[in-house]
Amino acid sequence: MGKVIEIHDIVKNYQVGSVIVRALRSLSVNIDSNEYVAIMGPSGSGKSTLMNLIGCLDTPTSGSYLLNGIDVSKMEDNMLAEIRNKEIGFVFQTFNLLPRYTALENVTLPLIYAGIPKIEREKVAIDTLEQVGLADRMTHKPNELSGGQRQRVAIARALVNKPSIILADEPTGNLDSKTSIDIMGLLDEIHRNGNTVIVVTHEEEIAKHAARIIRLIDGTVSADFVNEKYVKA
């Protein structure tokens, strides 16, 4: 099993006025292809900063980050955007769907950016919406869908480009407990289908779904262990 993520000695500093905030301090972590990992930590621990770096939304102050063997730590924004669209599927707490677009149109967006022809991208998007159980909601706009259905659309959009990594940031943060169980069940299924899944969360119940848990404190890894309660279905 090859390494999809190799992060070595990453430092990330932010300038806030005259103060330098050290968000990540010489952090190193490797994640294999088809792993299911939860990144945990209290507010200010650096987990959001690490997620942004893994997701190629930001670059480190120093250190290296290899994504599928490619060093992305010093890439320019336009190259990062290309890697991001190809390699990473994002699932956000707030869904980030375009309100005037139908579920199908929202899911096709990454394929438009990837330059896929219209007929092909509609077929792929329809197949992906069927995969997440929304075959009967394709023409609905976000305000016509429940929170759980919106998150399923967001997951379909994340999956549609067949990325190396599904990166989920507090994916159940805006959902009730029953819907949260459904959405985590869907992420479990996506992992079983061969995807690398990384969930960033502060909730222990959500982290239990992952096979491996990485805890951050003050910008460093405080614990990295196999989840003994994890059962791969």
C-alpha cells in the first residue's frame, strides 16, 4: 500500500498584526492509500491549518508535503488549484452548495473545471448521485433538500472526480444525530470502496468511525494510534 500523504517537518506561521502565530510546529505525518484517518484536537490545536495544507488550500512556511509523490509544498496557486481539483474531494460542515443550482448541476461543477465534455460529465454525475442514494433528488435545489440530503450532494460532488483523498471537515457539524449516523455510514462505505478518507473533527463519536486517530495539541502530533474499536465491515 503506497503512501498518499508524506508530510515532513511542516511549520506554518501566520502574521497577525505584529504577532507571529505558530499554527504548526515541525509536524510530520504519513497516510497510506485507502486509510481511514480522523484528525482531532481542540480549538487552536492546528487541525484546521493541517486540513488546509493537506487539501492544498495553503502552503507551509517550511517543511515538505508530498501528495502521491509530488512535492506540493512550494507550488504556485494555479498549480495547487489543479492538483486540488484532481486529487482531493472536499466535504464541508456547511455543505458549500450553490443555491441556484440543482443537485446535478452542483455535482457536475468539478467536472467542468476538469474539462470533461458535457454528455460525459452528466452521466458521471448521475452515477455518483445514485451512489449516494439521491437518484430521485437530482433536479432539486439545495433549499428543497434536507440537511442530510445536502451533505449527500456535497459528498457526491467530492467523489465525482475520483480523487485520491476524501477530506471531510466536521461533516456532521450541522446535522442531527440520526442524520449524522447516516452520513458517517456513507463515508464508511466510500472507504470500503477504496477511497482514502480523512475526517477532521472534535467529536469522539465521529472519530470512532476511523481506523486511525491523530490528535493534535499546540500545532504538534500529541498521539497517533490505531482505533481498537474500529471494525471494517
